[in-house]
Amino acid sequence: MEIRGKTSNEISAWPASPIVLFDIFLDSLGITPPTGWRWRKRGWITTLNIAGRVYISREEINRFYERVAAGEFSKTHKTPKRKAVVE
């Protein structure tokens, strides 16, 4: 896996920082930046702005995963109705 030009081996060799770039967190989940922006706007995730760059704390990541596991963000899936077949 490669994130922003770095291989997973290079990333795992980095010292564990209490904050992570929000983009890297989103990439690890397979989430697009617009979805991440919506999560921030809805208050689902709290981020940090340091010199114009957006970060997320590891504590916030753990809190987010706990909320996901508790089903806080779940919705019932709405199956679309079938279109009538015209013959």
C-alpha cells in the first residue's frame, strides 16, 4: 500500500505521533476528502488545524471507531422501488 508516495513500511517506521494528517486517516479508510469534510461539518469528527493543514488526534480516531462500533452513525438501508416494466 502506498500513501502519498510513502510505502507502508516507511510509514510504520515513523515514530508514533499523537496526531495524524486527516488526509492519511481518510486514505486508510478509503474515504474521499469531500466525505471527510461532511463528517467534520456534521460534527462526527473533530480535527485540528495547524498552519492551514488539517490533522486528527489518535484519541479522536479511537473515539470515532468506538462511536462507529456502537452504531451511532447507522441508518436503515432504503431499497429503491422497482420501475414498472412497460411492455
